[in-house]
Amino acid sequence: MAEYKSANNASIVLATIGKLIPDIEVLYKDIHAHPELSMQEMRTAGIAADRLKKAGYEVTTGMGETGMVGLPARALLDGRRGDCPVQHSIAPGARLS
């Protein structure tokens, strides 16, 4: 099983959060300057999808009209190599895609 160093991850986040705040503030103000009705948030969904794509996520849009799913580029972890703390039962020859 892989060990996770959450304290290390937290320190990385805390060290960089100050750099992110100005961008997040601009995003916050932009979204609130352009309100959209419930289930009609096309502009906001587009902004979120673009940001996820720029961050390296694989994005699927159009889920229930305005919904989306963003998965990290390496979303599927192979339990056979110890990448994931959850042990999976994978049939020999099965495709992991």
C-alpha cells in the first residue's frame, strides 16, 4: 500500500495559497458579476471546464446540461503496482481505460 504524507501535502498547499488568492478573487467577482439562473449556468460551467483543462484535467461536459466531470490525467491508479491504497481485483488481460 502507498503511504500518503498529508502533512507534506498540507504544507505545499499552505505555502502556495497566497499566490492563488488574487486569481481566485478575480474569478469570484467575475462569476458574481454575471449571475445565471439555476440549471442555466452555461457561462460558469464553461469557465470551470476551461480552468480544469488548463490544470491538466480530462473534462467531460454536457452532463445534465450544465454539469461536468474533471478527472486528473492519471485518474485510474493501478492497484497491482501499489499506486492505490484500495486493492482491486482486476481480471488478467482486462483493459484499464
